[in-house]
Amino acid sequence: MLLPVTIAVLVCASALAVASGIVTARDRRAGTGLLLLAGVTELAVVAQLVAGVVLLTSSSHDVSAALFIAYLVGLVVVVPLAVFWALGEPTRWGPGVLTVAALVVLVLVARLHQLWSGTGA
Amino acid sequence: MPDGTPPQPIETADDGSRAGRGPGRILVAVYAVFALAATGRATLQISEYFHRAPVAYLLSALAAVIYLVATVALARGDRTSVKVATVSCTIELLGVLVVGALSYVDHEAFPDKTVWSHFGSGYGYVPLVLPVVGLLWLRQVRRHRAPVA
């Protein structure tokens, strides 16, 4: 399912999960670096949304459109909400929230891929 | 002046939202994810194919409501919210245990999955762990508020 975009999302979200996990473990608050990484992840996820919608409309793939789009939209809202929630917490738990969000992005992309390839409803 | 009444606990400014602070932030985040996931699943199930398994889908909707209530209550974190969160976490724990057990025993009532079926195995058993962690955290919050000798 437009492999380059999916790989970009996976790389960004993995990097965000690891980086924010390290920051949490070292008991630091979220800095500019993490926020930039979150921003790049969001860009990749928006690209995934666009790619997903284009693929859905241009091909006659046997996939539930409502479910597929629900996952794409979920993917796009997770990171901004997490950044908003993390910024209010000036302790290690701020980056901890970003770790949760990055893991959720990874799970959603995996589910999206499952939906597209028709394995697992 | 000693007048025989114990000192009342003082509500400090940050005390009011302690449940959603610190590690509580993570808890609220995870609850929000499940609120979103359960709402999405229930909406789809009820709007697209309700007739297939009405009981399971209504339970999905109930789960969604409970996750939403718990998320908001934990995030607010004042005294009333802590009570509301405790009740919703308890219902959630009972729900995941009862639905989890029933889904193994009575396959016909649960032909399609809910967040709670098979003890939340479809969600990495997080639905089973989450209410336990939530209740422990709420106990911690309440203890912190109790008057200290």
C-alpha cells in the first residue's frame, strides 16, 4: 500500500517511540528535538492519509472504505493530540505520552496494512 | 489554638488535578486511545451490521461510553471526578472479566469481537490490565489527599 509512505511512517514513529522512551527513562522533559520529530511523524502520517484516500478511490480494492478511512483519520489525529497533552506536563511523563502515541501509530499502520492486504477483519 | 478538631486537609492548586498529572498523564493517554478505538468500533458495528450480533455490539457501545467517562474523569481529577473514575474503572474491570469469560463459554452470543471479548486479547490484553492500573493509581491519588498526621 504505497510502500515508501508506509516505510516513512514506520521509520518516523519508531524513531519517535525510541527517542521519547529514552527521554522518559533519563527523567527529562520534552525538548525541541522531540517536538520536531513528532512534527515530521505527523507529516508522514498526513502523507499516508492522502496516499490511502487516493488508492481507495482509484482502485477497486476489496476493503471496507468506512473502516479504512476511520483508521487513516485516527492515524492523523493521534500525534497532535499527544503533543497537546504532553506539553502540559513538564516532567518525564510528557515524553512518556509521546511514546504511547508513537506506539499507537505503529499499531494503526500495522492494522491498516492488514486491512489493505485482506488479512484479519 | 488546640480546639479538638483535627486540621483539615488543604486543597492546593495542583492538588485539584493530580489524577491527570505525572504518571496519570500516561493513563489518560492510554484511556483516550481506548475511548477512540471503542467508539470507532461500536459506531461501525452498530451502523453497518447491527443485526449480526446486537448483544456484543451494545456491549461495545457500553465499553466506549465507560472509556470516555474514565478518560474525562481522570483528566479532570477533582474529588468528584476521582469517584466517577473509580466507579467507571470498576465497571470496566467487571465488564472485561464477565465478557471475557462469556466469550470463551458462549460463542454464539459473541460471534463478533468486542474490545472486552477474550479478555481483550485483540488489544494485547491492555483492556484487562488498564482498569487494574487505573484503580491502583486512583488509590494512590486518594492516599496522597488524606490528611497527613
